Amino acid sequence: MKIVIAKTAGFCMGVRRAVDMVLDASTRYQEPIFTYGPLIHNPQVLQMLEEKKIFRIERIPEKGSGIVLIRAHGVPPEDQTALKQAGFTVINATCPRVVRVQVIINRYAKKGYSTIIAGDKNHPEVIGLLGYAKGKGHTITSMEEFLLLPWFENAIVVAQTTQNMSFYDGIKTWCQTHAPHYRVFDTICGSTEKRQTEIRKLAEENDAVIVVGGKESGNTRRLAEIAAGTGKPSIHIEDAAEIDYETLSHAKSIALTAGASTPNWIITDTYRKVENNLQKRHAVKAALYLFRDFLLKTNIMASIGAASLTYACSRLQGNERDFRHALIAMLYVLSMQIMNNLFAIRSDRYNHPKRAHFYKENHVYLWILAVLSGGTGLYLSFLSGVVSFVLLLIMSFLGLSYNQKIIPIQVKKGKTARIKDIPGSKTILIVIAWGTVTCLLPAVVIHGNPFSVVVAFLFVTGLVFARTAFFDILAIQGDRITGKETLPILLGEKQSFNIIKYTLIFEIGLVFVSYSAGLLVNRAFFLAFIPFVMFLLIRFFEKDRLVSGGHREFIIEFLLIATGLLSAVI
Ligand code: SF4
């Protein structure tokens, strides 16, 4: 069984831009923030936005205050004026590609042209576009409706940006033959074109199609129509709970796509649910996937990775095999990761629904595991010496305070900040914490060559940075909405990918230069293999979304474990 995720699935540029703008406004302003209509067609996200004091208005009141964001679809110009007159501060997040169509209509309407819009009459974008047509706008949803329109002396023809391409192609061809004086504009968004072309191709290549996205979302509905039109079994769902597995039961390969306003984590959740359900047909595979997910959700994988890095650090410096510190690092990471996941159950409901459910169901056992592992780690570090114990205590405090309002940093309006509120903090804190427990803590006890310690520290933190920043990129949309301050949120996805790749190239160079300078043990250069493989994988994952989030996490976590395994033979 194969599940192929469309490369074009998920947020388009315009929706991502509008979501970013409203979230930026919510951190910048204290006043209530409203969106004029739902920002995106997703009930969970809308609920999350309300929790962040981002509300929705459907009508313009006579009087109002606060900030109103005009979403990507745009509005008629008179609505924008009415919002301002009512007393709102308006942030216009209309997608630039929709603005282009508004400008075209406005320009020709001023010259007296009629406007024909190929689009859904009730769609907000079309309602907004009609507002620019100065009362001479007409909408059509089919060729029949188009042919029923009166003959115009002067007219322009435009399409809703998410219109079905083949329908609009038919209109354009008719105009060329029968009404060459009509000015026809290509206004279907490139993102829509690519999405529709891809789903046609994927539907041909696979046995069934799943389209994820709001039932109210025009572009998602069109994807569902295109998929259904190919004759392949297809389903349109808003979230994974609606999947009809009966329809998919005979499919050997399934294509998965999503509308322009579907957040990434809903796509990932759907992928995982389909994968788990279909794997049930193969007992061994199903058990393996369950086991993989268990290791990832409980952070056992991450904690074994921390132990492996500690071991690798000691081997790189030529120290004796240090299992005690490997165990301390493992217990520390296990404890901190579980506790932070427990604190984050509420926001994880949107970002990682499956993990949130797991943590909610098993919170008692997970608390016990986290406290026991944290306590045992501290006890073992105490046996290593006071400095080691104090260092681990500080790191534990820092790790726990990530989600808590106990750091006396003042943010705007006198609120106390959490470490979480500092831009980029999540990624950086994890890197510092891991670097400390895997490399510095053992170095306090085993007094080795300080230069070798620095090299080992850079090697470990580089790998942890690449791993953490990559996971943060995978979770960027949910983290942004749930308010986590990761590096990709601060720098953007592309920049973060570049930084990860440069870091890994630096790592490879670091191993070879340090080895040549005699700072690392004989055969240490073998460890350059790990950043090299990670570089290739991350480059591949950056371009290709055919591998699921679960597989990607597992592969990257496994590379940290592989560092320890490789160290055992050097
Ligand atoms: S589909 Fe295209 S035009 Fe519409 S919001 Fe997205 S990027 Fe903009």
C-alpha cells in the first residue's frame, strides 16, 4: 500500500500570508482582533484563533472598535470603507493575486466596461470582485449561464482565482471565436492551476483519491470534483475522522491532496490515520508502525538519541566508554520532553492531535515516568559530583520553565513572559540543553582536552540543531497558530532549510579539520558520515513530500542513534 501526498497540498501563499498577518497582529496589539468572515475553513483552527482573542464578525456593525483583518478573498470596496467608518482599524490581507483581479475590474469598470466573472456567486472572493464592477458585474458558473448573458459592446472576462481551469478554458475559446472584442484575462491563480493539474495526474496514477479541506472551501470542492471526474474512487473530508475506509478498501495506492486553506497538521493526521488503518490488513506492518509511533510519541527515541550522542562525544575525545553520563542524558531528555508535551496538551490538540490524545489518556503514567526519570537523572548526576548535579538542576529548571510564566521578562502591557515567548527560543533551548547534558556535563567530570570538548560540543549541538529545526519546519503552521516561537517561525521555512544545510556542511568540515589537527581520536572521521546522510535526507525531504511526517521523524531520530552505534566501532 502506498499513499502519495500531493506536493501542492495545503496552504497557498495568500492564505499563509493572511494567517501570518492576523497572528502577527495578535502579538502586536492588545485590542480585540476580528476577521471579517472566517479566516480559513477549518473549525478547529477557528476555535484556536478565538482562544487567542481573534474573533470573527460576519456583518459590519454601526459602531465598533479594535482591529479587523480582511482575509485573503478580499471584500467589496464599500465594505472596507464601512469598516473604517464603524471605527475599526483595518488590516487588508487580501491576497495580491486577488488584488490584481480587483484592479483589472476597477480599471475597466471606470471606462464603462461590463464585467463577467466565471465564479461562484456566493463565494466571498466573487462578492468582493463584483464590488469593483460598478454595478455592471455578472457571474456565471457554467457555459449555459454564460450563453444566456446579454451581448455586451464592451466587456471583460475574468475568473475567480480558484476556478476550474477546463471550464474557464471553454469560456476563453468561445470568446475568441464568437466575441473577440471581449477582453479576457487569465486570472486563475498559478497555485490553483498547479493543484488541479497535479490532482488530475495523481488520480490517473493512483487507485483512489482523498481530498482534505473545508466543505465550504471552493478550491477544495473543485479538487474533489476533478478527482471524482476521473472516475477513480474519491472522498472529500474535512478531517481524518470522516474517512470512509470502505471506499478505499480496494486501493493499492492512494493520492492525498488538500485545499489551499488546509493546515499541514490536518494533512499529516489524515495520512497517519489512513496509513494506520490500511496497515491493519498486514498485522506485522501494523505492529511495526504502532511501535514506531509509540517510540516517537513517548520520546523514547529522542532520549536514546541523547544517550547515543553522549556516548559518541566521549568516544570522539578518546575517553573511556561512558555509560553513566549516557544514562543521565537519556533520563534528562526523556523527562523534559514528556513534561513539556504534558504542559502542551492544549495546544497540541490542534498541532499534533494524536499525540495530545495519547498524553491526555495516559497523563498519570507519563507524569510518573517523567518525574522518575528526571529524579533518577539528578541522583546519578549527584553521584558524579556537585558541579554536575548543579548543572543538571539548572538545565532541568530551564527545561521546565519553557512553558511556565516564571521567567521575569516583561513583555508588552506588563505581562510576564515565558521562555516560549522569546523568538526562536524553542529551537535554541533544546540545542543548549542537549549540548550541555551530552557533552559539557561529562566534561566537568572527565577532564579532557578543552579543544576536543569544544569540537565534540559543536558536533553534537550541530546535529541536534539540524534535527530540531527540521522538526520545527514540519510543525511550522501549527506552532505559529499555537504560539510556539521556533526558529523557522522567526526566519521562515526557506531560510531555516538553508541554515540547517550550512550547519551540516560545517559539521562535516569540523570533523575532518579537527581530526587532521589531532583533536579527535583515530577513525573519528567516520562520524562525518552522519551529518552527510542527514544533509542528503533533509535536502530530499525539502523537495519531496512523498515521505510521511512519521517516517521523516523516525529516520532523523534514528540518525542520532546511529551516531552512537557508529562510535562503538571507532
Ligand atoms: S489560491 Fe491563489 S489567489 Fe487565492 S488566496 Fe491562494 S494564492 Fe491567493
